[in-house]
Amino acid sequence: MFSKFDNKIDTIFLDIESNNFNTTDKVNIILSPSLYWVKKIKLPVKSVREVKPLLKSIFEDILPDGVYSYDVYKSYDDFFVFAYEDKKILELIEQKGLNPSQVNHIYFAQSELANISGAMKINKTQSIYVKDGIVVLLPCCWIKESGQLHLGDLKLSKNHIDIKQYNHIVDEKTLYTLLGVSMLFTFLVLFEYIITVKNVDKITKMKDEVFQTYSLKPTMMQNKSMLKQYEKINTKQTNLRTYIASVLSLKLPTDVTLTLLKSNSKKLTALFNGVDKKAYSSIKKQFKDKHIDLSTSLKNDTLSVEFKL
Amino acid sequence: MNRINPIQIIALIVVLFLFFSFKLSDAKEELVEEKDSYKKTSQIAIKLDALKSTYKDKTKTLKKLNKILNYPLVKKAEVTKDVKSSKVVLEAESINKQSLNYLMGKLLNNTFNISSLNIKKLDEKTASIKVEIKW
């Protein structure tokens, strides 16, 4: 059941009883009436769009258990409504030696063969016949055929369907909901990523501004080293003032005088004259009470006190 | 046939989601590091600026010193001022008690970088002084 449709794409008639198709070319498929359910109905609506939401309810309680897809087209005042199982059609396509990627379009025999006259033989045991406008499948012996079906002469309509490969696993609505949700999350993450990258840029610019405003050195290592150097100066100057204050606030015995106060970058030295052992103990005690770290040496009556800066 | 398979699109979107999630995680980490670095840089810059203006400003140091040296009590003591490229040396061979107290009080209460100091008692009322201030 295989004939040339045009120069490019062949058209084949697919039925459970069809022979295997040995081709690697693209094909259009006409589905046998055995692969779908069809109803011809009149409805108080004008467009196909209005009928689509009703399709499932039209076939309710008629169809055997399964996962069905639905389709509809209008012919004059009648609507032809269809129910079919994607998985069953897909399996049959593969069973008959075709790869799903080879399939160009899939049509119902109803939409393409409704104008045949009499019965047409489709294989060794079956024929198709149009009764009350519906294309039906009959065993050969029931009616006398007028001839073999030649699909090469057929001009295909626009009423083709899409077979959904995963319809039996997840229904279309769930699939698109999942798709929508995953897209939403991806966009949210992408949006947050863009915002975060912008914030990183903003803070980098702010950091550059700090470098310019305070005329910092190019590397943080240089700046940290400079800061350490200045902090060292600050500590030394604070210590110098603390130690001088502690020396000047000493309660010295009457004979003891401060004769020298000398400092360099490392230490501060104070010399006291007229220091005996009692005065030495008193001075030492006063420094100890102030918790000041120092070294002392008493030579004759001269006391040398050294503070490390 | 459905040429575009929604499951493949979902898989692609999941891959994109994971990719951007990893990128987002990296970017957030970078943001935290950058914020931390900015905070540290600002703190260092402020401290450095304050310390620099305290100890490294030649003009400011000399201005403050001149003000102190021009005080009548100090002026009378004839304290010499020797300004060099990175320091100034104040020296008085003989300075009385009041002038010395005033001068030292002012020097120690200001934020000068006193690199060396030498005060020697000459007698009960006078002393010699030499102070070196750096910038």
C-alpha cells in the first residue's frame, strides 16, 4: 500500500494488517479507521475552536481504557470528531519498519478518503467503504470491491494531526505546566544571577572610588604595610606620652631630682639624682602600681629608668 | 508528528536551570568576597588617611609649631627652629621652668611625631631642651 504522492514525499496507508514499509524516505501516513474513533455530529456552535474543549466529554463512556488525544474538523455543517491513542499509533509506525522521524504528516482516512466511490481494497483481507459519510473498515468478503486504493492520485487535506510521543507517560497539560514552572524557575535564577553580577560590579566600582578618594597605593599589601608603619608610630607616640606623664606625676622624696629626660625611637630614659635605697623602693613601687613595664639601675645615687617605646 | 519534544525542552531548561544555579552560587560567593574586601579597604583607607594627616602633614605640623613658638612665654625662651626635609629640630640652650612646662605641655598634647627628646636640668630654675619632630 505504497505509492508516489509527489516528487518528494510518499503517502502510505497504515493499518495493523499492513505489510512492513521498506523505506528510509519521508512519508505521509493515512491512518486506517481501525486506529481511531470517529463521530459525525451537529453542534450548536460555529467554530472548531469552540468544539475543542468538548471533545473529551463527547467520547466519555464510549472509549475503552487508554490515554487518548482528540481532534476535530468541520465539513459543511457537520463536525467530525476523533479520538486516538498516540502510543498505539507510534508503536505501530515503529512495528511497520518506520522511524518516527521519517513521518511528515499523519492524516485520518476519514478526512482523506471520504470521497471514494464504493469499496476499495486496502490489503489482502480488508477494504474501506464510506457509509453515511463515515469511512469504515470491512472484511473483503462482506462487499464487492470496485478496485485497489491508489494513494498516488490523492490530494491530501490540511487536516493532519500531531502524535505526541510522551502522551501516555505525562498528559499534555501536566507537561506544559512542568515546562512553564521549570521556565519560571530558570528565569528567576537567571534574573537573580544578573542582579548579583550587577551588584558585584557596583561594589567593585565603589572600591575603586575608595582607592581614588583616599589616594591609596595600587595593592592592598602596600596599603596594609603603610598602615602598620603608621600604627607603629602612633603606638610609640602614645607610649611616649604615657611614660612621660608617669615620670612627671611621681611623688619624689625631698632630695631626689629629675635631671634628665631623654628619648629616641626605641626608648625613653629618665635620670634621677639623690636616690637612696628607700627612695629607689618608693619610685619602683609607684611605677609598679601604674603597671608600667620598665628597667631600672641604681648607680651611686643616680637612678636610671628606661621605658621601651 | 510533534517535531519539538516538550520533555527534551524540559530537560534543556533543567540543564539551563542547573547551569544558572551554579553561576548564581559563584556570583553570590563573589559578591560576599567583594563586599568584605570593600569593607576592609574602606576601614584601612579611613585609618590610613587619619594617621597620615596626623603624622605626615608637614604644613599642618609647622603651622601648629609656629603657633606654639609664637606664644610670648616660649618666644622669650629663644627656642630655635631648624626645618629640614623630613623633620624639624627645636632647641633651647637655656629655658626657664614656666616656658619649659608650657612648651612641653603643648608638644605632648598635640599629635606630633616626636622622634627624639632631650631635656637636661641645668639648675633649679633652668634646663636645656632639644626636640626632633618628624613627618
